[in-house]
Amino acid sequence: MADEVSFERDIAPLFKLYRAGMLWSMDLAKYEDVKAHAKPIFARIRSGNMPPPPYPSLTPEQVELFATWMRQDFPA
């Protein structure tokens, strides 16, 4: 099994650079918000629609990290 992925250590930093440019109804730095919206967030990062232009898409490794976090039942 892969090492446990942590929201604080691994997931929150994925969105730190893009947070100001994302006008969502949630705070991408808050565990509860990201967990509650994980499926739509994952769909958008997987499709390359998040983060929004002019930011680059997340790398395949970063997308897989988010998927692993979901599979591991969202460790904080």
C-alpha cells in the first residue's frame, strides 16, 4: 500500500499557488471544504479545467496524489 497521503502535507499545497485565482464557493485550504467537494474537484483537475488559466494544469503525479487521498478516505 502506498504511504498515507495527508491533506495538510500533500493536498493543501497543491492548491496554495492557485487559491487566489479560484473563485469557488469553498476554501481550497480547508480540509472540510475540499473533502466535501472532492469528486468535482478531482473531475476538474483530471480534465485539466482546474486550476484555471493562466495557471498550468496539475501534473499527472499531482492528480494521482489527489486520487490516492480520496481512495485512502481523506486523511487529514
